Amino acid sequence: MTKMKQKPTPTIEDYLGVIYTLNRDGEKVIGARLAELLDVSPPTVTVTLKRMLRDNWISIDRSKHIHLTPSGSEAAQSVIRRHMLTEWLLSRVLDIPWSDLHAEADKLEHSISRDVEDRLAATLEDPSACPHGNPMPGHESISSDWQALTSFTKGDACIIRRIHEWLEDDPETMRFLEENFILPGNIADIQEILLFNKTILIKIKEKLVTIGFDIANKIYAEGV
């Protein structure tokens, strides 16, 4: 009898989601980067990666780069979908503030079954992105033409499309973006790009907002 694949633990799902996102962005995945993004110590990452290697969620090559196995990729896509669908549920049904959706969904995503995941997708009409504009697994092509705000020049107008996942992990930044209307679907006019202090000045909803390059590089838009 074939042994049924065990569902990953919430901790393993968190790792799988981050590894998947790094891979999606074309970034090499190493232990130090995982420790940074997951806010855990390097020894903790090492122990967890050994468990993931043992259970065939990942493989590690000679350069110490981490890769998802087919089962790891499938599990990663599932937890990301559950997270994004939960964000939409919280937004549309409970009217949770946009800036709080990520943190609240984090608390619920691990307890959602595959059946509920499928029902959510059907009820929400299979959204191709989360409320922050990040593409659902399998829909990455929707963002192929979107560029970081820093790619635009003074005088350009663009439509905000996506706030990268890494910004979602910072509640203070997300509240700042929400309060200043830097939300998917809103039009931003590029007023200034100041290289000497690495800031960009935009006008959005008649409001002038200054953003540092570190944040602007993780906000993606489409030219008007």
C-alpha cells in the first residue's frame, strides 16, 4: 500500500512559502536569506531544513542552494493560495483593513482544508492575485509587464498594481501605504526621483508622498 504524503506542519509551510516566493522572483535560496525573511536564527533554519530534506520537501545542491521538490512545490503553492484566498475572504466578508489582511490571514491559512480552499476559490471566482496584487500561483504572467516604481521617470503616470510580499510582513509600512492611498488600482504621478537621498516623490489622490527606494523597489506599477 502506498503511504499517503504527510501534510507539512505550519512551520514547514511557512518555509515552503518563502522558498517558493524567492524562486518565483529568480533569487537563489540560501539558509541566511531564510533566516532573515522568517526572522529566526541560522541554527533554527539549519535544523528545519534538515527535517525538510528528510521529508523530501526540498533538495540542496552542492552550492548550498535550496530547491523545492515536486511535493514541496505543490505544498508551497497550496499554502500561498490558502493565504491569498483568506485575505480576500477577510476583505470582502469581514471588511478587515487592507493593511491588516496579511497578518490576519497568517493566523488562519494553516487550518484551511483542501476542500475549503477549493470552495473559497469558487466562491471568490478564482482571483488571479491577492488584495495586494501579488499573483496567485499559476498566474505569475499577469505581473510580467509591471515595473518597480523606481523604474519610472519624472513626469510618468502609472497604475499601482502590486505590493511585494516582503512589504506585507511590515505592518507599519502597510499602514503607511494604506493611509497614503498607495493601493493597487490607484494612479500615481511621478514628481521627482532624487538619487542623492534615494527617494521618490509621487502624487496620488491629490496627495504628495515621499517613499524611500527600499520600499519603492517593492511596489510595482504599470505605465498609463
